[in-house]
Amino acid sequence: MNDILFYSVQLYIDSLNQLSYVEDEDVLNHMEDYAEKSGFPIVNRSVGRFLYLITKLKNPKLIVEIGSGYGYSAYWFAKAIDSGKVVLTDYKPENLEKAKEYLGKSGLLEKVEFRVGNGVEIAKEYKDVDIFFFDHEKSKYLDTVLQLKTNLKSGGLIIADNTLWHGKVLQENPDNQTKKIKEFNEYMFSSKEFFTTLIPLRDGVLIALKL
């Protein structure tokens, strides 16, 4: 698939999202407008809907995000979770304050917990995690899974965003950050501890089941 066709497919998927009813449309629009105006990277509504669907199917009790920003992905997780909590982590308190504002408008505060600091170190405090969501420094993904996989329960999921890295994973001589992403992808697919696939949605979403 060439770049133009791939981009057109993504636009088509985005257009389908606009047809679907979302209860908190105003809140999501504000979150998405903020991302566009400030240049803040978010998973986008297409990936958000995917996270919502996975959460509904998994019915998790504990989701821990490594890198939550201002709560866009956490919104989709918290909206889908029935009984349990989503732990948001970010090293910038102002991001989590904004997340608290948005999630509060959606009535989701009772489902979330906010932790300021190093997301990996915070995540180590939680055991029997059902879903780890990676959306922090991409070059640290491999080190993160190596540190946290024992905290993930059997049958739990690792979900990692940006694993196609704008298509740079296809380059013959990638930069160091891209190399690190490729190493993470290859580890997850080759590991006998996980069953892994990679969804070419937006910038690539890797999802792995701990065996």
C-alpha cells in the first residue's frame, strides 16, 4: 500500500468515526481541539475506539498507563471499564490536572487514579495488572516491558501505541529511536511469553497477550 492510499484509508476510517454516536462528544471535541492547537500527540479517536472495544471484551479490573498526557486514552479505557480503575501516570502535574478536568466532565473520576512521576517506577507498585498501555518515550518500550512483565497477570495485555513510527520501521538505516521501536516489536513477536499482533491503525498499535 503506497503512502497516499494508506493516508486515504486512515481518512476514511476517521470519517466513519464521525457517524458513530459518542455520549461525551463535546468533551472529546475539546480534547481533540486542544491536541491540534497545542501539537500534543494523542492516540486519535480511531485508536480510542479500539481501546474501548478491547476493554469491553477484556473486562479488566486494573489498567495502568505509562504516559497518560492529559487523559485522552484514559477516557476511552475508563468509559469502557465496568468495575475497576485506570491509573494515569505522567511526569507533568499540569497534564494530569487537565486530565482530571476532562475526565471530571465525563463523570469518570471514580474510575481513575492520578500519579505524577516516572510511569515505569509507579507501575512497578501495581501487581496483577490486566492491561498495561505504553505511550511514553518510544525508545524505552523494550526496557519497560522487561521491567513490568512480571506485574502483568497471565492473560493480561500489553498495548503499545506508535509501533510503526510514521513508517520509519521500514527504513533500511533507521535512526536510533526507530531501531529501539523495532527491537521492541521484534522482541514481542519472538517472545514465548506473549502472543503478539500489530494493528496498522493510525501509527500502529501493538497488542500482546501474556501466555
